[in-house]
Amino acid sequence: MIDNLRIEIESIKEKLLNEIENIQSHEEFQKLRDRYLSRKRGLLSSLMMKLKELPAKDKPLFGSLINTAKKFTEEKLREAEGNLGTESEEKIDGYLPEFNIVAGSTHLITFIRRSIENIFLNMGYLIADGPEIELDENNFTLLNFKEDHPARDEQDTFFISGYDNLLLRTHTSPVQVRYMKNNKPPMKIISPGKVFRKDEPDATHVPVFHQIEGLLVDSGITFSHLKGTLELFLRTLFGNETLLRFRPGYFPFTEPSAEVDISCFLCSGEDKKCRICKGSGWLEILGSGMVHREVLNNCGIDPDKFSGFAFGLGIERIAMLKYGVTDLRYLYENDLRFNNQFG
């Protein structure tokens, strides 16, 4: 019986070689491959079914013959496929125009946002998000804005027509409000995102721009924690030699509040004609302060047990300062001549 099987194997190999010569397409090739190597119905697979009919002493020899035949078949099929070429080669139209596909890159605003996020993620902060259409309560009232505050004026804020209590958020602080209302201290978050204000577009203003704000609330938090956090953040972003200057400021939701400046990273104050600092040696970079007791109380946090700090900065302003962008509108005009400078 083993001799008969040996003859059958040789017959299959000879038949394979004859059929390979007649293959004209990939479809024919696939059918041929299945006919010989398919697990259930392939010619070589069906021979393996006869293995159980052989005496034990003949099984090793027959198994070896089958494996040799299988390797032979696979090799010849690879050669045949190579001779056919790829499917795409059969479909090439030599009259089609050439496609010049240019690789894209991250937009400068996205790049800066991710850079800042990575700094704070490494400091243990979480990224919190919230809706761009907000309640007046979250955007103003709970953040200690008085009823007559200028920001509530329709000349400054986009209110939703027909809804007295809805508006496009003017800052990402409502994200902090939502987080404090739904979580208990300790909390460390940053809230990046789009904000909206009724500004006429010019070199330094656009009606839609991006902010990143930070919030930390825990027991025993002081202004020194805020200062240390901002020093680490800004020196990581602008360089280890960066100096910070804190100036008294005012924000309804923090008390005390401080404007933060950094030393000019271009001239260090030595060039009176510096295009960035205008010779002052300092650049205004962000606003900050200790979270107002009233804000903590409004969000259900006991200000006698917990304290915190908050800060915020504009992503577009970082782009203008760090990369010498002279007009804010360049960031939104989708001019490839501008965008490719930062690819």
C-alpha cells in the first residue's frame, strides 16, 4: 500500500506542475492553491486521511513523503505567484496623472496644547473636559461674578438666543466648577478647550480661541504651592533659566490673585528693541490665585477644611510668544505657507 501512495503523491506533483503553466490570473492561482492545500478538501490534505489505514511501521515514512510533497507544492506556488506579479500591477493605468501626496503634521495649537498637557500629566494632574455650551450659573454665578460684571454683558459674551441661561463658555473655568460639584478633594485637574468671546478679529484677538486652566484643591494648600507648581511648569515649557515675577491682580474667582510674568527667553531683557518683550525683559504669561472661599462654598467644598489654587493661560498667546507668531489670525487661515513652518 505504501508504494501505491508514493505513486499517487508523484502523480499529484506532476499534475501541479502542468496546471501551474496554464495560470493566467490571480483568481486562477487562488483556486489552484485551494485545490492542493486547502485544509479540508485539498489533495494533499485528503492523503493525510489515509494515514490511519497504514500499518504503524509505514506511518513515519508516509508522513515524511506527505511533508516533502507539501513543501514542494508551496515552493512551486510561491514561484507561480511571483511570476504573476501583484494585483495592483495588473490594474495600473499608465494614463492616470501622478498623485503628489504631502504628509501632514500637527497644527501648532494642537502641538502646544499636548506639550502643556504632558507636563501636567507628569505632575499627577488629570485632564477634565466639559461642554462648550454652558449654563450661566457655571460660567458666572458660581465663580463669584456679580450680576453687573462686564463679562455678563451681551457685548462681551455669546448668549444663546431664546435661552436666558445658556451661553458659549467664556473660559474653561466651568469645567472646574463641574468637577468640584461632582468630586471630593483632593483634586488635581487641568481643563483645556475652546472658549468664545465677542472680540473683533485683529492681530491679537479672535472670537474663538483656546485656554488651559488648572485647579488643585486639598487640605493645607497655600500660595507657595501655587508658586512652586507654576515655576516647574513654566521652566519646563520655556527653559530652566526662566525667571518668574508675580504681580498683584484681580479675578472674581480667586483671592489673593496674581498675574505671572516670565523673563524674556529671547533677549533676557538686554535688547531694548526686542520684538517679544519690547525691551522690558518680561512677558505676561498667565493669571493665577488661591480659589476664592465663596467659590469653594458654592461648589459644596468646606473652605474651612480645604483650600486650593487655580491658574489659566491662552494657548494662542504661547504660540505668539514662543514661536514669533505676529498675527493671531495666521493660526486660523489654513495657509500652508504658514502651517508648514511648524511641521
